Amino acid sequence: MLPIIYLVIAIFWCVVWGVATNAIIQNKGYSENWFWWGFFFSLIAVLVALSKPQVQNSEEDAVRKANEKREQAMLSDNGWKCDKCGKMNPSYTGTCGCGLTRAQSEARKRQREEEKKKVAEVKKESDAIEKIKQYKELLDSGILSQEEFDKKKAELLHL
């Protein structure tokens, strides 16, 4: 019975090393399966996996750059980007594949920009209110005079 327990523990130990080795290799960008290397050679396989260099995704970078260049060319040729799905559309396309028209897309973009402006204004006002409260505390504690407080309050309210 005791040898079976040792065997189960040894197999579990080897599986842990195999999974760890394979995870290291996958995280470094390799598509190889190193489970069995880790299973049979444990610490040595992990050290070798750790010493391997990170894979440079030159193909992915090239594809991304080509897509960016194509998008820039399309935009400079009066193309448009859909606000709903993000797809680039040429100038002669009136409706995106997702069903949103160019006018609807531009209206959504303008509405989102207006909402951002409103949020920024509310934040600016709330910041001014917080500063006024801080100045009021300084006034109440006697650090500021009434004239200084009124001056700071007027400055903040006219932002």
C-alpha cells in the first residue's frame, strides 16, 4: 500500500512541474507543448523554459501597423469609423454592416462628446464647491479674513 501512495505523490509532483513548465513557455509566446519536458525533467525543464527569450510578435505588429495605415488612408479619403462597432467604412458607404448610418454614427459621437463636456463641467463645479468649503473652514478657524474668503469665493464661482 505504501509504494502506491509514493507513486501517486510522485506522479502528482511530476504533473505540477509539467504544468508549470508549459505555462512558462506559453506565457513567453511559444506555441510548443513543454508539459512532458517538465514532467520528466522538473526543475531543469523549468530553468530552461525561464531562460528562453520572449517571442517578439513581429507578425502581429506588422498586421496592426498595416491596419492603422489603411484606416488613416480611408479617413483621409473621407471615410468614416462606425461609432457602434468601430468598423472603418469607405466614403461611398452610407450604412455600416452593423446597421448604423453615417449620420447616426456622427450623431452618437457628438452626443458622447457633449456628455463628456457636461461631466467635466460638473466635476469642475464640484471641485469649486469643495474648495469653497475648505476656505469656509479656514474662515471659521480664523486663518482667513472675511474679505479674503469673499475674494476666493468670487474667483472660484467665476471659473
